[in-house]
Amino acid sequence: MARHRGDKEDGLDRHMGLLKLVQILSFLVVFVAGIILGLATSSHINQYFTSQARLFFTNNIASTTITGGNCTILRPCKRIDCFGMDTFLHPKNLTHSMNDEELFWRASLMPTKKGYPFDRLPKVAFMFLTRGPLPMLPLWERFFRGHEKYFSIYIHTPQDYVLNVSRDSPFYRRQIPSQNVEWGTVSLVDAEKRLLANALLDFSNERFVLLSESCIPIYNFPIVYKYLIHSEYSFVESYDDPSRYGRGRYNRKMLPDIKLFQWRKGSQWFEIQRALAVHIVSDTKYYSVFKKYCKPACYPDEHYIPTYLNMFHGSLNANRTVTWVDWSLGGPHPATYNGINVTESLIQSVRNNGTECSYNSAMTSVCYLFARKFHPSALESLLNLTSTVMEF
């Protein structure tokens, strides 16, 4: 009997041992299966979030309007290299979200390395400071026709004004982000600097000419381009006017930054080279002085740039303007020419007015390239003279 019980106990022990072995093996199987399942799930989750991240960036970055750095696109960035040299050097779209401080900082960047890493064809930036419409638009379109490689256009209008032109016009989509301007205030200087800064973003722009909606060209484009591009000097009228309209506008509170003997006056309508444009948009010290102390009857647009250039860059300036204006009637505003006043003899008298001026250290009778002020009614008469007198 004892041996039978022992055999039974031995069998029970073996049974219990097999049961524990099965339990251990089952635990190992479950554990290994859990690891495999976890790895598979983790891989699936990673793939899911990776695909979602790609979808997010595609939908929210590559397909959304991107305005940083003057790069505005509505399609994936892989099609337009937003950080490439071409976009940086030649912005195709003037729309951007920069405020003036950011814009002026961006425009003030000047390479110290000589030369350009591309074949640079220097352009003239035509900057129109307008109160809205451009009544001389057909005349300017005719002037620019066929010379697209050699110019850029920038238009500063009232903030909410929309210039409606056809797609084939050189003025199409050339409005810059603008602010409202009040005559006789520093806001005019702000607008001038805003135009310069936007034009400076295109590194091909070498010369910068400020024009109004009442300005016209009096020579054809090749003559104007050659005259400006080959000039060694900028054309900013800057002179010492001892009268109450000159020195009389000086505020002694500008001391010690600006002294009376440095004070200058000149026409608002200037033409400058790229290096001077960079200096002007970079200046904050002297601009702040003018903003604080040059108020009516002191007009910043007639004194800020002429004084600033006289103080620091006079050797680069011809001290004259290339925009003709008729002040013969006297008063605070020049004469305005209507349609009945516009004749061939008028244009010829502006082009050959009997005066001589300095051009690259030589004397010339070609002193003016543009003229103002012309009333909208003068457009038809001017168009009739383009082929016979102005030759475009």
C-alpha cells in the first residue's frame, strides 16, 4: 500500500511540474506576443503620425499663402524655392506683411562682397507716389513698351486704393503695401522711404527715380536709361536758401545733430543711385529729428533728403533735379499744364530751355528727363506728340 501511495504522489508531482512548465511557456508566449503586437502597433502609430505631419505641413505651409521675405505663393514650396537666390534677388510679388521697421531693416542689407553671383543687368526703378489714379498711364505704358528688362515699377497709393489695369500693363500688380499720406507732413518722407525700401529688395535695381501722377517723360526710354545708368552722381536738388522759406524753416532744437550751416532745401522729386538709397532707408537718427522738429511751416519732403545727403554724401550728388517744374507764376505750387497748353513747342522748350548743367564733370544741355505738373486733360495732346517729339 505504501509503495502505491508513493507512486501516486510521484505521478502527482510530475503532473504539477508539467502544469507549471505549461504555465511558464504560456506566459512566455503571451509576453512575446505582446512585444510583437506592441512593436507592430508602435510602427503603425509612427506611420500614422508621420503621414499626418506630412499632410499638415503640406496643407498648412506649402499650400497656404507664405509672405515671409516677400515670398508669396499659393502652391507647394517645392515648386518655388522660397529661400533660393532668384526669389531673394528678384522678388516677383510686391505683396508682403512687413511693417515699415521690418521693411527698412531688410532693405538696408548691403553685401560687402564685391560683385554679384549672377549676370546683373542694372535696372531703373520708377517709383510713383500718387494720390490714387494714374491719369498719364497710357503715356507711360507707351514709354516703357519693349524695354521690360531694364526697369521696375513701384506705386504708392492711398492705403485702400486699388489700381485697375490690364494684365499686360507694366503697372499690373506693382502697388506696394502703402499708408495714407498727408501733404506737408513727415508721412511724405515715410512714403518715399517705403518706395525706396521696396525697390531695394530687387538687387537688379541700380537707379531710383521718384515721380508723381502728374509727371511725364520728355525723352524716350533708351535716352533716359543711358543717362541715369551711366551717371556717376545722383540727382537731388540741395541748396542753401537764406530766405524764410529755407533757413527760416530751421528749428534750433535740431542742435546738435543738425546745424544751421548744414540745412538744405530742394525739390521732392529726386533720382538716386543704389548706395544712397540704402543709406536713406537705414537712417533713423536724423529722420527722428525731422519727425520731431520739422513741422509746418517746415516741410520734411523739401528738407530731409537734401540736408541728409549734404551732411554725409554730398560728393555723390549733382545738386540738381532731373524733373522740370514751372515756378514762374510764383506761390507755393508750380504751374499746371492743361490739354490746351500742351504743344510741340512746349515740350521742345522744356527739352532745350537754354540752360546747361554738369553731367559726369562735363557740360550738357540735357538737364531734364521728366516734367510736371500735367493735368489729366493733357493726356491726348501728349499722346499725339510721342512719335514726333518725344520719339517713343
